Amino acid sequence: MFLTDGGIETDLIFHKGADLPEFASFVLHEDASGEAMLRDYFGDYFRIAADSGLGLVLETATWRASSDWGMKLGYDEARLRSVNQRAAEFMLALQAGEADTTVVVSGCVGPRGDAYSDLGPASADEALAYHRPQVEVLAGSGVDLLTALTLTNVAEAIGFVRAASEHSMQAVVALTVETDGRLPSGMSLAQAIETIDAETDAAAAYFMINCAHPDHFTSLLADPAAGLQRVRGIRANASRLSHAELDDSTELDDGDPTEFGVLLAALHSANAQISILGGCCGTDARHIAAIAAAHRNG
């Protein structure tokens, strides 16, 4: 089994006092103090993985490091390429320093729009063109795979997978669902995965669910649908609130870390193919340590 980290942006903003404009953690690579904060942040997860004897999948801090988001922050194409490259180099250096833990470094890609309110590119071709530059630099940096987090749009997922395939990279698609377990469009999770696979010759290495509480999707995983058997990882929210409620909230809802760990470990126990467990919004090292503890005790 592999762990991931928690919700990096919510943790750094609410617990560490970081200034992350547009929720963009990649800006921390612009100076030594920012990278020191990232080094301390990831250090907690290296310790949890080493203590538990589990592997670790870590994402580069590049979820917002694509052109539309970069433009909002004053980044041109050259500066975006540079920060994506730097983010990958940073994570690979951390990976190289860990002798006691199996660490997979994933190049992180995020949605073109706001995952909660904007369904993103209208076509797979548009998504391919949009994500291609970031995928190219991350693929060329030496990361182990590429992961698109918080996607809600099937066309965008197809374009991302095709971009990764152009560079012979393994692609992971993490889809975000609403409280009813469906994508914002109303499409079922199984149908979404099966459509993405059909349009990409099943090129994605696997799928994940992220940015939703386990209560919102656990019951779905008992369904034998082929698409759901492709779900190998979970990065869950600490909060049971809907995305709309979270958007309106001015306080962090970090839930109950111990309960969170039990729920995630139970998903692994009940679904043999789910072997990557971690957190998203509202989660931090406490939640991931709780997953490891529940797994060990279960």
C-alpha cells in the first residue's frame, strides 16, 4: 500500500500561514523560504511512511502551474516552464534522499478552470492543446508518472491522457465527485471512467477519486462496473460538506482525523485494487498518520 500527502494548499494556508494566491503552491518555489516550507511539509510524510513501512506517492506543487492560472499570477510561458521544471527537480531531490521509503514522484496537473464551478475545456482537442506544454516539461523532468487532480470534465481527462501518451508517460486521472457520487455534470463515475478509457484506448495507468468525503462515494465501490474496478487510489476530503458549502466557508473543516483514517483503511480492506490512500482539502499529516495506524491495526 502507498500513502499520499494531505491537502497541501489548505494545510499551508490555514496551519502554516502561507500566502498562496489563486491556491497556487508552485509560487513557493520562487525563493528559499518557500522551498523550506515545502521541505518541512513533505518531511512529515516521509516520516509517516518510514514509520509505517508503507510507500509514498508525492505530487509536485504544480497543480495550478498551467497557462491560464499562471497568467493570473504574472507568469509567462517561459517562467511557467521554469517553475514546473524547478518543482520536479525539487521533488526528485527529496526522493533521492529517502533510503528507507519507496517514493513515487508524480508530476501534478490541475484543471484548466475552477474544478467546482467551471467544467473546463469543451473538447478533448482543446484540453490536449491546453495541457500539452505543462505535460511536456514535467514528462521531460524525470518524474515517475503524471497525475491530473480534481478533474470534473471527461473531455479534459481525455485530452490530458492523450498529452501524457504523446510523451510515453503513465497517466493517472483523479476525478472529483459531488455528494451524490456523480460528476458535476450528473454523469456517473463508472460511465466517466469507461468513456475516458474508450476514447484513449485505456491508456491511463489507473484512476483515483479525490476532493470528496468517503461518505460521498464509498457505496459506489461495491458496484462491479468495469470502470469502478479501475479506481486504484483515493485522496479524500476531511469534510462532509459539499463543494458549494466549502467554497462559502471561511474556516477550515478538518473533520475527525482518527475517523478519517479508519474510513480510508476500510476502503482498502474492502476493495483489493485500492492501494493508494491519502488526503485532499482539510487534511494534513494527522489524517495520513491515522490511515497508517488504522491499516496497521486492522
